Amino acid sequence: MINNKWRILDAYDYKIMTNRLIENNRMINYNRLINYKIIFLMLIESKPFGFEGRKVAS
């Protein structure tokens, strides 16, 4: 009986942990997307200045 109870608890904790991991992943991916967008805009803005401008932007 005790063993079974712990097994259920472990499964529940595991579900909570995986849900948390999925949420964190979503946030990280979203932030990464925003960062890429910002860098991309910087690269486009600095294109007329050639390599020097691009180095400053990134």
C-alpha cells in the first residue's frame, strides 16, 4: 500500500515538473525570438555602414 501511494505521488510530481519545464521552454523560446528580431533589425539598420556598423550593433 505504502509503495503504491508513493508511486502515485511521484507520478504527480513528475507531471508538475514536466509542465513547469514546458512553460519555461515556452518563455525561453519566446525571449529568444524577440532577441533574434532585435538583432535582425540592428543588422538591417547598420547595413549602409558596412562591417563596422554591424560590429557595433551586435
